[in-house]
Amino acid sequence: MGLLDGKVALITGAGNGIGHAIALAMAAEGASIVANDLGGDWAGEGKDERAASQTVEEITAGGGSAVANHGDVTDAEAAGSMVTQAVQSFGRLDIVVNAAGFLRDAMIFSMTDEQWDAVVRVHLGGHFQIARAACVRWRAQAKETGEPVNGRLITFSSEAGIYGNAAQANYASAKGGIISLSWVVAREMEKYGVTCNVIAPRARTRMTVNTFGGDFAPHEGDGADIWDPANVAPTAVFLASDDGGAYTGQVLVAGGGTVQVIEPFSVAEEIRIEGRDPEPAEIGDLLARVRGDKAGPPAFPSLLPSS
């Protein structure tokens, strides 16, 4: 018995990297897979249907069930067709994993409108289109049956979206937006039996190799390859499982030999003043108490797991 026996998963970005690894892992746990991938390169250019088709071939060669989808996640009609394909192919939809994306990095003073729009459209816009299409289906199903649907939506952010990263204003903004989007979906869909959780992955993919270079190279002589995208998959499998249904609106960092549960924004300290506005000096005193004489943005975490 696999953790996902009898379930059906739609996985975007399933042709390469993390999406591919999750598709294989969920299939190994018994899920039927709709493997979506447009087949673009690191910068989102081009189209190659072999990406999704090769994932399907791997799954079926291992005895699993899968079909390919080559639609564009930014297109509302294509998103709806992915959901329809899952239902028509396998009779239901239980799990949606949003892993499609690409990068077009530049410093803020050099970033073009096209670089900004393209990345935000695919990451944040693509997450919205797929999430909306799935939630329309799940809400209608719950209303028709009068029962919770036990749906799982897994979104993909990044530590760039949590902490910010230089040369990634477009990507970090979209990935931060995905966290907020996921919190909203978690609130709105809870009554229909749908959870929505976020993974910020650490893995060697086309995106991270082009951004961080050798930081994600395999480490020879120290056992398992911690940067293998397959190391992200167990977190996705758990969140998609029945036991994972106990959690919604959570943000986890996964991969690289590490799993972290991220605390959301929280109040470090506050002042409350009755009957008047705070004085500038009082604001300064508050910041000084909490942050000291000087503070910058949160530090970007080390990529290496703690010993």
C-alpha cells in the first residue's frame, strides 16, 4: 500500500527538476499522474513536448499510470483543461502541485519590464490559474456530494521569496506573493476539505545551477547527493497524503539535507499610545529596542545543512 494509492495528482513543471522528482515519487506511492510541462528552458523560452512525455514514459515503464499535458500554466483555458484531463483520464482530482517556473535575473536598476512581467506572470500568475481551476472543481464537487473533497494543493515558493535575494526582484516578489496566495486559499478552501501548503525547495535544478553555480554541485565522498531534487519529494508526498491533511497554510523549506517549518510574519514588539499619534522619537526608540542602532533585511540563510 502506497501513501497515495487511488489518488490522482496534477503536477506542473513535471518534465524536469523538482516537478519531475515529485511526479516519480507520487507515482511510486500509488498516485496516477497528469504530468504537465511546456518544455521551456531556464529562461522560459521555447517549447518541447518531450519533457512531459518522457516523465510519463518513466512512470508507465515502472508500472504506474500517467498522462502528459503540454499546456501553458498562465493560460486560464489551459489550466482548466488540465483539471478536466485529470478527471477524464482517471475519474477524479485529489492533488495539485504547482512546480512550473523559470528565471530572468537582473539587478533592479537593469531589470526590464519584460523580465519583470514574464517571471511574475508564470510564477504568481501560473499558480493563480492552476489553483483557481482546481478550486472551482473541488468546490463544485463538495457542493454536489455534501462531503469534504480531501483535496491537496501544494505550491512552490523559494527562500528568495522569504528573505529576498539580490538580482531577483521579479522572482522574489512572485514567490513571496505565492505564500500570501497560499494562505488565502488555505482559509477559503478549508470548509471544502482542501489544504494548501507551501514548499520552498533547496535542490540542484536548471534554475539554481544558473543562479548559484557550484553551490549545488554533488558532494563527492560524503554519501548521498543532498542537492538531488528527489530530496524535496518526500515533503510533497507527505503533504499530499491523508496524514498531511492535518496541516494547511504551512511554509516548509525542504531539500539539501534539511527540512524547516517557517514561522510566518510575527510581531517582535509594539507600542500602544492612547489619544495621540506616536512621536518620531518613540518610533526610533521602538526600532532601537528591537533592532539595535542599525538593521538591514533578513540574512539569506546558508545553503549548507547544519551539522
